Amino acid sequence: DKNGIVYQAICGGCGGPGAAATAFPTTPGSLSPTNPSSNCNLAALKISFEMGAVVAKATADPNDTGCAPFLVNFKNASTNAKIFTWDFGDGSPTSPLKEPSHTFMTPGVYTVRMVAHNPDACIEYDTSYITIIVDDNMIDADFNFEIIDSCTAPYQVRFTNSSKYGHSGTATFTWDFGDGSPKFVGKNPPVHNYASKGYYSVMLIMSDPDACNSPDTIIKTFSIDSRFLKAASSFPDVICTKAGAILFSNSSTNATSVLWDFGDGTTSTELTPTHLFDTGTYWITLIAFNTSACNTTDTFKQKITVKPGALADFDFDPKIPIENDSTHFTNRSKFARSYLWIFGDGTNSYMEHPSHLFTKTGTFKTCLVAYGPENCNDTLCKMVSAEVVPRIDVPTAFTPNGDGKNDVLYVKGAAVQSFEFSIYNRWGEMVFQSNSMEQGWNGTYKGTPQPMETYAYILKATFINGETYSKRGNITLLE
């Protein structure tokens, strides 16, 4: 029963069929009553009940107060319980574990509830509560430093405490200056002297027994060197006006600001300025500044000469190409001493106003290089179109009389890759041979003028498109 008594049920067949079973209270180990019947068949059944009530008991390990994030291991000392439900009071899911662990992320006060349950117990449920306090009492160690003197030993450094306190508003500080000198205890140390240059790591330890993260430590590293200021720049001694604005490089060391004087009445405070000059000679002055350097200013000076440069320009005609016709170039350059034409088809010219016959159809990037004084050169390129139809022929007559008109017999053609031209007299002697359209016959043979008569020729040619051509004919030499 509910009072913890154990019952024994006895079932017997005494007294014949239909006899009822009789239950007698007994204690463990006692003998069951005996039915005096001569045909008594006995059966006994022992029933045991869970008699006690559920008692819930929970604790926090190692303690119930800590700093976020705060990990708590819960201990369960409940009795007579089979099922557990933990509610941590911070909105997170419940846990069915007997002894869960839980991390509280946000500072605050939380009521943790543990419900212990046993459906077979006389009192099935019991609840235990734990108050968890998550604190935010944090300290933050920090400091600033200023190198007061890095030019002469001992080198002086000032340290300023910028730490943040916790709720208590009090803390102790220990300084290690990283040079083997005795440690200093206090909020702000006096100016510290370092005997030699080099790298130093300074450590500040902040302690507050009431803070969550005590002690808190910070280490800062700095170097002490004798910082001397040096103004420096690099630019050419001579430039051309065609170069336009000049970019001045700044290779100064330890400079925090600069001042440029370009020698023409203008200045700049940019680190790497650009400047446009007229022709002439100028002194460029660069002044570098740094109030923390051992020398607070330094000056760099250099002369620069600006020369007038050539300006390349040209025109050409015709703009719309004419079949197998030369292109005539007009040079409009200024301040130039000489010229180089690059026609874009593998040929060049040094003439001032050349004419050029392109050997194939196409558009050619033709460039004029104008050479000026002090190598102040300039280049201009334009696209020139040509229309060339493969063709070759020989005039039927010429007059090598020295009057400057039709004195030389040339092979004329376009889009010719290679050719061979031979001329013969009436006796079959070859009096002239050429493989170049620039080389013509002047009417002589071995330096002797030939008589006025008709000469035979043989012409063989290969065009740039791969086609071949051959022709035989006569040429008349006239006086």
C-alpha cells in the first residue's frame, strides 16, 4: 500500500472448485497460512510498489556567478526521479539531460528551473531553482607612448595609461619596459630612459579582483632610432617642351610634409607634384619637414633646362587612293632639323616631302619622326590608304640625250614582287639587265653610248598575289 507494506496473494483450490482466493498480510520471510483441506492447491504472488516521493535538487558547478560568456555545468542530486527537464531561463531550448552544460552569452540574472519527474512515484513531480548571475564587469588594459628624444642617448619615451576600468573603478598597474630595468607599479610611470637604440616591447598588466577578466595584459612594440630627415628627388637635367607637364618624384626619407619651389614663381605642397614649364632654365628646390626628426628640415636643389622640341605634322594627297598612283606627302613639322618617314610597308625615306608608291592595296600606318635639338624629337602617325592592281610594262622608246626628259628607260609596274628585265642589240648581245624598278637603262653599254636603233627585250615578273607575267618586245632608242 502507500504506506510501504508488501502484500502476498495466495490462491488455493481447497474446499473444491470455486473456492475463493484469500489474501493475508505478511512480512517478507513469513510463512503463508495453510488451508487444512486435504486437496488444497496453493499459489502465491508477491507485488512490490515504488513508494517514495520525487525530490528535485540541482546545483551549478563550479559556481553560479561568472562573466559572459559563462559556461555552467549543472549537477543533479535529485532522488526517486527518472525524467528531467531543464529550462535555462535565457530563451534557449530546454534540455532532457540529467546533468547538462550551458553557456550564457549575455550579461544578466537568469532563473534556471529543473523539473524532476517519476510517473510511478506517489508524488510524481518536484522542481528545483538556481539563480545564475552573468556579469559584464570587464577591464581593458591600454596605453599610448611618445618618443620624446631619439637623437641623443639616453633616449626618452613617455607612456600614458589609457586603460578602461570595470564597475569598481579601481585597479592596480604593473609596467615592464622591456629593457631589463626594474618594473614600475602605478598608473602612469615617469618618462623612461632607454640606453640604446633598438626594438622594445613594453607590457602593462592591469589587475582588479572584482573584474571578470582580471588580470588584463597588453604589449606594444616600438623602435628607437636616430631619425634624420633627408630631402631627395630625381628628374632629368634637360626636358623638352613637347614632354608637357613633368612629374616630380619624391624620394625623401622621414618627411612628414614637403614644399616644392619650381623656380618660376610657383610652389606646391604635394608629395609628388606635376608642373608645366616654358622654355628656359630653372632651379627646383624641395624642402622636407619633420618636427620629430633630429633635423627638422632638409633641402634639395637641382637645375632643370627646358628646351623647345620638334613638333611633327604632315599631310598627304590623295586622301582617296587612285589606282597605282603615288601618295604625295607634305611635311608641316616645326622646329625640326631632320626627318624620317616610315611608310608602314617596310620602306623608309629621309626626304622632307617624299612621294611614295605602295606595292599593294591596303591601309598603312605611316609615321613621320621629326628630329629636334637636344634629342627633343616628336612622332606623328596617320593611316594612309592605297589601291594597287598588279601590272607591269615597258615604254616603247626613250631619248637618252641628256636633256632631263625621258633619258632613262624604266620598267613601270605595281604590286610586283620580283622581275627580270633584259635588253639585247641586233647581234644578240645583252646590253642591259635589271631586277629593280629603281634601276633603268641609260642607253649605254660598257660605258659607251649605243646607236639609235631598235632593241629587243625580255620581261619576266611575279606579282604579290602569286601570278606570273612574261613579255617580249622592242624598244627604240631615239636621239
